[in-house]
Amino acid sequence: MHGRRKKDAIELSDEDKQRERDQLLTGLGLFREILEKRRQKVYTMHTHEITMKALQFNPEFSTLWNYRREIILHVGKGDAGLPMLQGELKLLEKVLHKAAKAYCVWFHRRWVLDQLVQRGSKAELLEAELALCDKHLQLSNRNFHCWGHRQWVIDRLRQLAPDTRPDKWDHQDLEFTTAQIDRDFSNYSAWHRRSLLPSKLLDAGAELETVKHAIFTEPGDQSVWGYHRWILAGGNQGGPGVPRRPMAPRATHMVLLDSQLYVCLSARAAVPDGVCSAKLSTGAGTVSGTLEPACIEGRGSNPRLPSAKEPLPSDVWKFKTDGAVTGGGELSLEGSLAIYDPSSADPVGVPVELVTQPRAIGGGAGWSPWCLRVPPESESLLLQELGMLDELLEIEEDCKYAVMARAQIVDSLGLDERNATDDWALLETLDPPRAGYYAQARADASMRKHLRSWLAAAESGMLGPLEWRGCCTPRVPRPLLVAALGVRELVLAENRMTMPALCDVLVVLGPGLLRLDAADNPLAGDLATVLSPAAVLEHLDVSRCEIGKWSGPYQGPLRSLVLTANPLVERLAGEGLQQALSDRWPSLDMSACHQDKDELVIKLS
């Protein structure tokens, strides 16, 4: 694994095999005895002794470590337990030479250290533990169990000595990881540990130079490329002393649709207190209102019903006000939005900056093409790395990690003269087992490129259709949908869209979408699921799909519906076309229908 060969197995002699069988039988008998005593809740020094013997047979038997903790808590209460805990540390040190990568052994050692700290041990105990970790990492520098334990020890030291210089441990980690990487740069754990350091301790240029040396030495080493991508993404703004949370979302753009203002964020946010007051400053004055979540992620294909106490997270928010909003301006918050962290029970209280000035564009919508671009301060760095990757690929043209990094950078920069889809297509041939992942990345890159072009045209007042035809995608990534909010005409024909994925599109784009071409997709199921979230849709083309049902009734603004070559057409004809359509679309004038064999087109005047 990771470029390291396993050692060849040693063939045992008959005598050695017999000796192992005898030891196994002895161990099994001892295990049965111990498990029975634990079932009977026997907590004595004798059981403490026999569990130690049993662990010599199998130190990775987690139940035995659990039993020893129970024994220590019952027998070794107060100061009387200190010798037991000190003996436990010595036992664990011996066991680690035999089972240095056993989860249960490292967990038990943390528990013992915690017990000693609770019973008055000083920080010196943990500093000695740090030295033990460094010793083990000299023996096996990629033992991630030991790296994780070392980080736990440092976190506990921070708690025990809060008055210590805040960046003491960060500087120590910086020196330690530098030494480990200098010794062997093919070390995932060292690079990962370095990525947890605050960005202010690292010089991006120096870090990239170190990475460049490693990449040109061994381009096929994946560990270096992970750190390379982390640097280009901006590093860690918090550091080990700060909980790692999603990055604070920023307002990317605002869209005005039929006097309703929508605020789009780069990530989901929530309102901890339930209400967020806001003010919109325009040339005509100031309008007060509140922000409410507009479209909840998952409401299309995977409905999610939050509890009454749970704040609704969203990346699109409505500015609700009693007065009409007729133009753009600056939006400022009086309350606070917070980052939404799905792994946490509560939103994290980091405020979201909401200041942006949309431009009034034809149709009443405002877009900003920069919502898909990298920050200006990152652009020169990415261009520099793009040049390095081009140089490397002239030498190592089949290095998939370099090709992937180049595709990601080109995609992020949105360069007109470069096309990321070419590199993603190349990766499908270089790495066939992951061809599906690369195909989706290629589709996403193609959609981003089309969206950038459309946004730039929209900013100039040229509101044509957004062309996502033939991207071969089964779904549209959520950030692209949010960036396209306000689009009036969308072409999704000749893709691999399913009905739930199309519903997700309409949940976000429904407030402004007037025309949708979704022909030649494997859309199957009920037509009503598409029509329901399409609030203002006037034209829908779902010809040559697999739609076989329409539950109805429909009472929307649709003026044109193309159902040609769907199983639904035959079903409606079998029920009697006029009656079937009247049941599903009561207000429909049958003179607007044109039906011939499997063709069905409805156009209202």
C-alpha cells in the first residue's frame, strides 16, 4: 500500500506450527475464563493480573482493555490507584512495541493519562508522553495512530497550561513536521499535521517550493499532492487550537425577480434566533425587512423535515419587506446569520458578511460573474502553479495527479484559452477505475465554463439561454444552480438527468425560470413532480424521455408543453386524450393540442 511492498511471509516449521497451536489453545482457555469473570462482575487484583497475561496472547482484544478499566475504577480508587495507573503505562509501553497500530491500545493509553491528570499529575507527564510519541515516530514515521495520539497530547497540554505562549505548540509542530518531511516526504500524516497549522505560520511561497522539490522528485507520490491542493485552497485560518468548521460563507450576488430580492451565499447558513433583520440601502432610500431561507437543499430529491427547534440552513435567502424592491443596493444585517455545520447540533456563531451591489440587468435580475471566480489575491499564485504543472507534464505526461491539479486550477481560473474538460477526459484514460468520477468532473467543468460565459453576457445585458446541452451530467452541482439563480431560459437537453435531479434544479431556479428544455434525458416517473416546483414556468420540453405518469391536476402558468415520444403519450391516448388532459389540466383548451402517434405538443395562444 502507498508504494510500499509487504514483506514476504515466512514459512513455519512443523514444530513452530505445533507450538502456535498450543499457545492458541492456552489463550482461548484464558479468554473464556476472563469473559466469564467479567460477566459475573468480578473486579479483583487477581482478574487484573490474568488480563495482563491474556493481553500477551492478543493485545488487540479490546474487551480485555475495557475489563481492565472497569477493574481499575473499582479497585484503584483515590491515591491507591496511582501505582496501578503507573503500572498500566509501563504495560502499554511494552505492548506498543508489539501492536503499535492497534486502536484499542492507543485509546486505553489516553484513558490512563486522563485518569492520572485528573488525580493531580502535572504537565510534565504529558511532555514525557510527547517524547514517547516522537520515539515511536522515529521507528515508524507514518503510524497515523501515533500521530493522532501526539495531537491529543498537545491538545491536553494546551488545556493544562493555558498561560503558555499560545503559539508555542504550533511552532514545535512546525519544526517537528519539517524534520519528518525532510526525512521522508512520502508521509501523509506529516503533511496532514502541517495542514492543521495556522496559515500565518507558513509562507505559501516557501511551502510551494518544498512541495515542488518533492513533486519533481517523485511525481507519483499522492501525499504531496494533497498538501499542494490544500495550500492553493488558502490553508487553515484557524489552526489546531480552533475547532475546524466550514469556511464562513460570503454573499456572492443578489437577484431581483418580480420585486422579490434574493441573496445568494457561497455556502449554507442558518439563523440561530429564528429571525434576521436586514436593511437594503438604495438610491431611493432605505428599506427594512427580514431574511428568510428561500430554498432548502434536499427539498427536491430528498425531502428533509427538520424539527421545530432546528434552524433551516440555506444558501439562498429572501429579503422580505412590506414595501416593493425596485432596484439593487447594499444589504446590511441587523441580526446575524451563522455557518451551518451538518456535523454539529447547533449552527456555529460566525457572522456572514452581506454587502454586495447587484446591477439591474434586463428582465429585472442582477448577476455578478465573479461569484464563480477565485479571489484576485489567489489568481497570480494559481497562474504560477499552472506554469509549474505544464513544465512537469512535459516530462511526466502520464502523471495523473499533475493532470488533475492542472484541471482543477484551469477550472478555478475560468481561463478562456484553456479548457479543463480536456484534462478530465485524459484522466479517464489514465485512471480507468475512477473514470466515473472524472466524467462527472468533466461535466461540472463544462457547465461552469458555459455558466461563466452566460454570466458575462448577462452582465452586458445580453440575456440568451443558458446552454447546458450535452454535458452528459446526471445532476447539476448546487453551487452552479445558486450562481445561475435568475436565469429565464435553461437548456438541459441531451444529458443524463433523472427526475429527482431535475426537481433539484427547479427548487432553486423555479422563481425565475420561464423556459426549460429537458428533452432527451432519462426522466422517469410523474410529470407532476416537475410541474410542482416550477412556479413561473411557461415552456417545458420533455420530449424523448421516459415519463409514464401525470397525476395532476395542474393549475399553473404553463403555455407550452412538449411530451413527444414519452410512454405518457400512449397512456393518455388509451384513456381518451381529451378526457385525460381535461382531468389533469382543467383549464386547458383542447384546440391547443397537437397529437399524432407518439407526438404530443400543447401550445396555448
